[in-house]
Amino acid sequence: MKTDFNDFGNSQVAKLPDHLRQFVVSQDYDNYTPVDHAVWRYVMRKNLAYLSKVADASYLKGLEKTGITIDSIPNVKDMNTILGKIGWGCVCVDGFLPPSSFMEFQAYKVLVIAADIRQIEHIEYTPAPDILHEAAGHAPIIADPTYAEYLRLFGEIGSKAISSAQDFELYEAIRHLSIIKEDPNTEKKEIVQAEKEIDLIQSNMGQPSEMAQIRNLHWWTVEYGLIGDLNQPKIYGAGLLSSIGESESCLKEEVKKIPYSIEAAQQAFDITEPQPQLYVTPSYTHLTQVLEEFANTMALRKGGLEGLEKAISSNNTCTVEYSSGLQVSGIFNNVISDNGQIVYLSTSSPTALAWQNKELVGHDKSYHAHGFSSPVGRLKNMSMPLENMSIDELMSLEIEVGKQLSLEFESGVNVKGKLINLSKNRKGLNIILSFEDCRVSYNDDILFQPEWGTYDMAVGESIVSVFSGAADMAVFSKDNPFVPSELTHKIQYGEKRLELHKLYQKIREVREGKADKQELTSVWQELVNHPKDWLAAVEILEISSDDSLNAEIKKHLINADVDEITKGLIKDSLSLIE
């Protein structure tokens, strides 16, 4: 375990395993600029004024329970104290996480919060995850116990969804785009190129994987969900709650409203554009019902040949679980089948064996460093599966440690060798037969030869589950972690921008009662050197009691030479102040 890991005294955060802790970063609260706090305040103030009318009641109640305020960016330490009271926790991360890791955090009841906050240029909407989205969007609503359980269950199921190789490629491309879009120093041509790259990947995705489908469900509920009456729904999705632009536009007639069902799994989305349709759930309970319906279609619950083929095509670490309970984790590369039934399976990577998600002693990746292979099925002419046979029943078939055996399966697979060990699980089921001097054949094909060493044969007549990742992730992944190679850009501010930060700080000091209001006049006079900035003027107008100064600022804002989006933001600000 990481010795420098700060769990903030939160029991849920303390439970995080190392392979998730590797994603956690420090919030570095003192690095937030005065402009950052002003952005937070503007978005929260505007959103709450509007959301009080259109957000689901659970969100508004959650804001009170989670202690999230208008005036300043929340501190993760304080949030953990409050969230701990409802059985959740939170940690800071660097931008987008791989989808499976993101969902696994949810399964541990830990909310991930992107530590950065959007730049003022993207105050209305940003494709990048930020603390406004995570803390103000996600955190309040998990105070509702029904929704919180849905979120936990979604994480538990979603983290097991099998990805494709294209899914990971798309994730990295989207992460890259979100990073460079939030960097004001990025050239336009670089953004255009990144967008083209995403379009190219999306056009060659093929059939959507389980992960792609469950990401769709996550998007249309957790991020962009509506609840209640189809004709007059309320907002509960964090993406809408944290977007001052789309929270307004989403309820307009031109945005199609669709009853939420499993069909949403097939509806893709574009993270960079407003959504042309949204799904409406009648209740949070209905969300769980749809999730369970989808889970029943996954390899996690179906297993079998279809599930194993998904694992092979993913080219990522997956786990297959035999009917005996034995779990095999590795990169699966081949399956022999007959009439839709698995005959034999194999991995091409270091492989570990487990039971009930705990790695078996002596069967780690170093022992099975070159992969693993085994038959699946029932012995020929046997009415009982091999895993269910007692010691007496095994002895009646002369299956004893120390004896030469020849096991013929119904499929035609033949295992010949000296039995040197028989492993059972705690339920008494046979799970592994180990042989020396062993030869495994199927028809005319040799699948294992004596010179290859000990042959560990998995026991089980069927594959009951296939899922993404290793059974015992804490052990399997500890020496092979994945962290995105590209980190979010730490913005380097020029002298001019730093001067502006000082002016925002002075305004903040006045707001907090640390400076006299008379200081605002001199700040306003210095703002002429920053003609493109508008938010500082709004900040002054909110707290100034000087009628003459206020009239001057208001006139300036009304006549400001800015784009249409900014004009709308200014108009809304003035309306709120009035």
C-alpha cells in the first residue's frame, strides 16, 4: 500500500486498493487562483438560481447535506468529512480516467473529482472533467440513498464490462482533446487535428463493446439524465447540472425527450457537442431495473462461448470463471469450440488463478508466466461433473494422486499424465488437477507436451462468467499499473494574466471583509488594462455600494465588445444582481 496516501479519515477512501490509489493526486488547494474561485462562484450562483426551478428535488436537498457553497471551491478534505456521513468518500484525479477504473471507484463508493477547474474562456461548458462538474454536479445527488445505490451498483457492473482495443484508443484520444482544449495556449490547428483523430477512430469502432454500451447508459443517466414526467422532466444528470448553458437548453422542445430504457445502450454520444436527445426516467428505481436488464446480457452473467470470444477480441486482461468457481485471469488468445460449446481455452500472457476473487497460493503470474490452457467440459460417460465428485467417487474412477491417468472428455480432449496434486476449494469442489509428464490432445492436435513442464488442468464443465480485468486486481495489477501517459497541462500564466489575478484577489478580500469597499474603485480603474475580462466587473458590481461606480460598470458591461455567448453570460449576471 502507498505509505503517503491520504485517506482524509474517510473509511471508504481508506478501502481503495493500490491499483486505484495510483490515480489519486493532491488537490493542491492553494494553487487555485482568485479567478478560479470567481469562476466557481459565477457558475454556482447562476446555476442555483436556475436549477432551483428545474433540478430534481434530491439535488437541491443534497447541496445542503454535502455543504457545497457558492462562494469558494470546496476542499476535498472537508468534502470527505461530510460525504463520510452518508457512506461515501472522494479523491482528486488528473482528468479523465480509463472507464473501467472510473467505475471501479464508484463500486468502492468513492467519487472521483478532477482537481482542475475550467478556464474562464470555457465558463459555460467544458468537455474536460473539472471540480465544478464533479463536486457541484455529482456530489450533491448521491445524498439520495436510492440514487447512491444505483451509482455503486453501476460501478460494480460497469467495471466488469469488456472493452475493445478501439475503446481504449478512443479514450486516449478524448482525454487528449479535453486536455488541449482547456489549455489557452493550444493552437487552433492542434485542436482541429485532435477532433479529426476522434472522428477517424469513431468511424472504425465496429460493433460496440460492452464497455461502449454501458458508457452510453452512464452518459444518458449519471451525466445527462432527466427524471419525472416526460413532458415536464427535472434534471439530475451531473453534466447538465454543471453546465450553465446546457442546463437551460436541454429542456427546450427541440431537444427530443425519450423514455429511458435499455435501448439507450445503443445510443452513442458526442462529448464535444450539446445533446440532440435526452432520456427521461420515471424514478431512480427504474434506473437500477434497466441496469440489471443490461447486466443480464453481459458476459459477466452469461459466460459461455460468446463471453470468451468477447474476451479474446478485447486483447486485454480478462477473467473466465469455471462452474467449479475457479477463476483464470490473463489475456485470452484462443478457444476451440464445437457446436457452440467451449472445448479448450488458452491465454498468451502471464496468468493467475483465483477463487472468489482471491489469488490461489502458488498460481500467480510468475508461476504461469507463459500462459495457461485447459479443457472445459465433462468427462466422457460421466453423469456427474468432475468438480462435484467426492474423494470416494474419484477413487472409484482411479483418479488418485500418484497414479497415471488418461482422462477423456465428451468433447474428445484427452489428458494423459501422472496426477501429482488435486486442489479443492473451501466448498469441497475440485478445481485443479496437476500432472507431470503430461500430454494433452484433441483429435490430431497436440495441445500440451510433457517437456513443457507441469500441466495444471482447470476443472469445470462450463464457463459461467467472463469479465474484464483480473479476479484479484489488488495482487494481479500491483506490478503492472496503468496511468495515462499524458497529464493535464499546468497552465503557465504570463505577467499580464498574473496582474489580473491580483485584481481578482483584491475583490475577493473585499467580499470576505478583509479590505474596505473603497478599494473597488481603484481595482475598476486598473481593469481598463484588461479589456477582454468581464467577470471581475461583475464581481465588483455584486458587492459595491457606490451608485456612481455601479452605474459606470453596468454601462460598460452592457456595451462590452464581446461575442454572443459572453453577452448572454453578462446579461444573466446583471439579471441575478438586480
